[in-house]
Amino acid sequence: MLAALYSGGKDSTLAIHRMHGIGKDVELLISLISKNSFSYMLQRVNVEWSRLQAEAMDIKQVFWDTEGIKEKELEDIENALRENGVTELVTGAVASSYQRDRINRICGRLGIKHHAPLWGMDPVKELDELSANFNVIITQVAAEGFDESLLGARLDGSMIERLKVINQKYRVNMSFEGGEAESYVLDAPLFRKRIEIKKARKELEGTVGRYIIDDAVLVRK
């Protein structure tokens, strides 16, 4: 069983497309719902809405609850992989050794082959590819230099230039793997339909801003 840890964000979606490009199609999406908004391993914002992406790609999906407690959440990931008979796993890890090393250890214990097709990818090249072929919006900001105006904004050429300026000034991770931001994919090459957001709201909590989807549907391309 070739499965992917799937949040609905840019990295996990691009990773699935990369695997498809080499002839390995993901059979199952495992989406963990963390009760902790600041999980070290998992994206939280709008993960429930990844069900639309699963439907758009026609891939079976399971949701798995976790408290999202640091290190202990790894047990939940391991249980999800074991219970679903995963033999190969795809993740969207790009630069976070913290995440990749822990997934590697879990996979080693379970005899699972770990695929991280984006690992070591230049952040700007990734953003350029996403801008050209995907429709991605920013759904959370949590770093110096990022503000409310980014929430719900599309990751396009002008956004990439803006991120470069922020990166030069504040040295943020442009892949967002340090938790600087989160994203949600509205359309991608493998999507049979695109996602249209009908209702959403912005929430601000200290230095953290979130774009919460309240209603969304699949529509014809």
C-alpha cells in the first residue's frame, strides 16, 4: 500500500504529483487531525477540507486523530501507518531534518519505504513550480515579516517576490517548514475538479493569523 501523509498543503500535494510523475500513484491519503495548533510534525489549519482534494484526485482517504503532543504524536503517526497496512510512504518533507528523521525511524521500525521526493529542493524553485502549475493559497502566518494581508492570498509570482524580500530581511524559511506559514491547494494537475471557497474568515491570535475555510465545494475546471 503506497500511502501519503496528507495535509492539503503545498508540499504534500506536490510530493504526490512527483510520485505520479515517476509512475507511482498514491493509493491512500492519511490525514492526521491534531488537537494542537502548533504541532511540530503536522499542519493543522483546514486539514478537514483535504477531503475535497482527496475527492478531486480520486484517492481514498482516512482521518486519524492525535493530541499533537511533541514526540508523543509520533506514536499516533506510527499507529496510523500500521493500522492501514502501509508498505511505502510519501511525505512532503523539504528541509526539516526534525520531521524527516522521525518519519525515517518510524518507517524503519515498520519496514516501510519512505519517499521524500521534495527533499533538498531549492525553496524558490519549488515556489516557482507551484506558482506555474498549482493554485495555492496561504492559510496561516506565524513569523516575523508575515502579516494578515498574506492570509487567503495566492502563491503567485508577485507573492514569491514578496517572500524573497521577507526572507532577506528576516531569514524565514521560504518552504515554511519552520512553521512560518501553512497553505492549502485549490487546484493541481491531478485534480479532476478545482476547489472553490464559498465562505472563509481570518482569525488573529497574537502573532499568528489563520485563514479558516467555513464552506467550499468542488467545481468543474
